[in-house]
Amino acid sequence: MTTTDDPYGANAAAQQAEERRTTEGPVYTVTGGDWDSVVGAAADHDERIVINLGPQHPSTHGVLRLVLELEGETVTQARSVIGYLHTGIEKNCEYRTWTQGVTFVTRADYLSPLFTEAAYCLGVEKLLGIEAPRRAQLGRILLMEINRIASHLVALATGGMELGALTGMTSGFREREVALHLLEHLTGLRMNHAYIRPGGLAQDFPDDYVEHVQYFIDWMEKYLPSYDKLLTGQPIWRARLEDVGYLPVDGCLALGATGIILRSAGLPWDLRKTEPYCGYEEFDFDVPVLTEGDCYARYKLRVAEMWESLKIVKQCLVKMEPGPVMVADRKVAWPAQLSLGADGLGNSLEHVRKIMGQSMESLIHHFKLVTEGFKVPPGQVYTAVESPRGELGCHLVSDGGTRPMRVHLREPSFINLQTMPAMSEGGMIADVIAAVASIDPVMGGCDR
């Protein structure tokens, strides 16, 4: 090597490592010297950095990996890598009875499990040619709208946490806790309820359910306006969300996006209105729509939808009438509703005495119905509901047996995640976090 008194003069190139060409562009090995002199000679090259965001980063909802290509802090290419929460839920359903399938699909989108249960059960009932009783249908609507509020609260809370609004996080989870307490009182579990069953509901609501639902309504009406004070008009919150993650309506349609993303771009598509189910056509509520198509519009729509869900919950209490919550066909419905014993674990003595005291044929029927399940006529069906994230569809195929031949979920988290590159490319890396938060993907449903 030739030495010189001027290390950054004409012979500086001899002190530098040669570039190595890769598929991602030139790579330099720098072992010393002045950084500006090293990279200055390569200023005409494509300077790009590829980074991993996730899957362990909390701002990517825990198990979402984003591969970002950057020029400075500008995102030139964004790719999502999924599958870190794959559970094989759809395949597992093929090895269980039609009723047992509910306990699997409810674990897909774990923030709105009652919607997946409803879509699945509506499909099974369509194949069977039956319809759940009116009290069960209204009960499903009541549960889904409470669940919608709880899910939107998580979207606001985690979105606030990811953007630094920690008070939004603590407030959101405070209200969600009240919602989960109510769901636990109504169904027995906070999450993964398996309460909506083919033919109706697992059992009727507790006697005091009206008081508990009214307490939740009063709580939300008291605290929901505080989100407007805390976030909606807050200058930093608006600056982080306005004109960020923009996606127009043609982009939504091309990518198959539904739910909040589509309605924030100006298209009032809500399956509760366009293709009603469970009796939604009887209810008076609005479908909030905005045209800005950015993260701020999606935030405002979630707040507005919580108010609309409260209107539906109030109407459910008025419309609810006494009656059965399961079809009368004993070849579909289990012979007796659950009756807990004094220990809260097993069946009560009265329940056991009722089953054992009946005829041997009744006992055999009870045993076979629980262990083998009921047969479903051959065919295939697609049913869809409006989940907090968009169109949640369930495609079922039956070969005439006691188990599904095929179960497939059209999960809105999976479909909507395709919009992430369109929202993020060309923007700043900090805006990727806001865009993903506005999509509100639940990776349990995306990977399932």
C-alpha cells in the first residue's frame, strides 16, 4: 500500500475496501478512515437499507413482521411476513364435530370471537335448513355489538400506545375491562366463549342480565365522550394521523379491503345493512362514513361506530322477549342445557338425575349426540357477518357426515393487511406504525 501525508487525497481509494455487488445493491466494508470520504465516492449509487420491524416489536401487534426498505427515513418498499401465530384452526375443525368446531373458530380472531362463532353457526344452520329462535338471534346481536365495542376499544388503546398516547391506552383498556366483565357474566367466559352454537345459544342469559347490560351502557355513555377530549382534537394526535396511511376507494376495492378501511374512503358498505342477518333489518342505526381515507378518518369512524353499537344494544333490551334459545329439534340440540353443580364445575345432581332417570334410548341418544355429533346434509355454503374489521366470511363444505369436510374463513385481518404497502410506501417510517394501527389486524385471525 502506498502511504501519503494526505490520507484523504488522491491515494485515499487505495485505503478503502472494494464494493461487493449483491441483489440488494452495493455493499461496502468500512474498516476505518473518514465516513464521508468513504461514502462520498459512491453518492451516485442506490443507497438503501433493509430493516426488520417485528415480529417481536409491540407496534406490529406482537407477531407481525414487516420488511421495510428505506432511503433515509422514507419507506420505498414494504412487505408483510405472516404465519408466526399459525394454529391450524381450519384444519382442526375437520377432525371435530360440527358443534365442537365452534371452540376452534372462536380462537381465530381472539378480539372478536363472537363474530366468528356467529358466521360459522349461520353456515351450519344454512346447511341444516334451520333457523335459531328469535331470542337466540337477538341474543347474538346483543353479544356481537358488545364485542364490537370491546374490539374497537382495543384498536384505540393499542393505537394510542404505539403512537405515544399512553393515557389513551389506559382509558381504552379500562372500558374494555367493563365490556369483558359483562361478556363473562352473559356467556361464562371473557374471551373464546363458544357460546353461540349451531341452532341457537349454549344457554339462556342470567336472570339479571338486563341490569348488567344497562350498567355497561351507562358506563360507556359516561366515558366515551372523554375520547374526543383526550384524542380527537389533540394537535399531536391529529398531526400523527391526518394525511397518513391514505388509501382511496379504488385502492380499497382493488385490494379487497372492507370494514372501517373501506368506509373511511367513502363507500358505506356494511353487511348489517346491505345483506342483513340475525334480524339486523329490524334495528335503527347508521353506518358512519368519511371520505378522507386516512388514519385519522379510521380513528373517528371507530369512535362513531361505538355510539351506533350502543344504540343497537339498547334496542336489543327492548326487543328481547321470553322464549327458547335453541331449536326444538333434539337431533341437533343437546338434550338439556348446562346446569352447574354446587362446586361450579360439573353438572348438578338434578341434571344428572334427569338424564339418568329417563329411558335407556334417551341416554344413548345423549351420549352419541355429544360424542359423535349430528349429521349435516351434503353441500357447501358461504355466510358472512360484519366484524369490527370488515367482512368475516365462513365457507363450509359437508359430505353428509358428522364432521365438516372443509372449513375456511375469509378473515378480514388477512385481506386488509394487503393494504399496508399501499398505505406506507412513500411515507416516513414513523407513519408505518400509524398505518398498521389503523388497519387493526388481529394476527390470530390472519394466520389462524
